[in-house]
Amino acid sequence: MIEPSSAQDLFKGRHFDHEIIILCVRWYLTFKLSSRDLVQMMAERGIALAHTTILRWVQRYVPEFEKRWSRYALPVGDSWRVDETYLKIKGQWVHLYRAVDKAGRTVDFLLSKRRDMDAAKRFFSRATRQHGAPRVITLDGYAASHRAVAKLKEVGILPDRVQVRSCKYLNNLIEQDHRRIKQRTRPMLGFKRFETAAVTIRGIELAEKIKKHQFNLKPLTGQAVTAPEIWTAVLAA
């Protein structure tokens, strides 16, 4: 049971027990399941849910879950592999900027309606604020990303020492990592709103970082070894 009042307040007024909410959100973000798949799975356990309820839980709780997990984030490496992939929202393609370090750990991500220099600048600026400046950035041949790094060096957001290189072989790592996100979003059958997609992607990326062991939970979890126990410990801290 989640004890601290701050965690209890998170689920205050909800019709369903917090364990059901956490389970549905966690499974939706982690596994290749649609919200309707989860409705059927919960029904087999005697729990009647609407698929829209699960989607509302995702939008409501992902930002808070992300915030609480971030307290235990481990540092990432200083060699970043950066690339963009695509998602469809209401029939229109949008762009997902993503970076991993050379060990495959997620550095940062940004969903953008445009693929241009300004979007790339926003992505690099946010990643640098969160993790500090990298030693090296590996990009593809897209010129706007290279210009964005140059502009950020001019204004001092990125130091001149940051090395920029293009190497398809090295960027295979981030291209393979995109597949994790694509495989998870495919059963969702498309997004209707940009804001909804952005929150859902944040949750999927959080689930991926958990699978990549990007959090130091040893001081917190003690004897907690199962996923539900670990989630309960994180949200209760």
C-alpha cells in the first residue's frame, strides 16, 4: 500500500484502486497492447473498465510518474547518437527527435511538428540543460541539425569543444532504438492530438528507460524485487 500522503493525494478521488491505475498505465506504456486489449485483460480479472478511462489515466499520471522516477536517474554518457523518426498524428506526420549515448541509454527526446533548425535547437538545448554538454554528437547528414549545433555554439549553449561527426555505422544504434518506440505505438492505432501524443511518448520513453536500468533504486527499494513493488516504492518516496 502507498503510505505517504503526497502519493495518496495523487490518486485521491479516483473510483479505482491505485494499484489498478498503476498497473494499467504501466502495461499500456511497456507492452504491445492497445487500450482495448487492457480492457479485456482487466475484465478477465473482474474489473470493468472503459478504454477511454485507461487513456485518461495515461494523460493524467504520466507527467507525475516521470517526475518521480527522474529523482533516481543515473547519468548518461557524453557521446550522443542523435536522429529523428516519424509518427502520424491525425493523418499528419510529425517528427520525434531522439538521442542515446554509446551504451544505448536514452538521453532525451522531443516531439515536434516540424523538422528544421529551430526544432533541433530546442532538442539540443533541452538535452544540454538536463545532462550537461556532451563531448561528441553523432548526426546523420541532415543539414539543419548541423546548423543547429553551430548556432548553439555561437551563443554559448554548447561549448566549442563539442565534436560533431556524421557516421551511419555509429548511428545504427539510435536507428535500432527507434524501433522500440515504433513497435509500442503501432498497436495504439494513431493519435488524434499532438498534446496527447507528446504525453504518451513521454510515458513510453520512461518505460524504455526503466527497461534499460537507467535509475538507481538500490537506496529506495530494499527488498522490492517485482515491478509492482518497485513502482510502489518510487511513487511513495
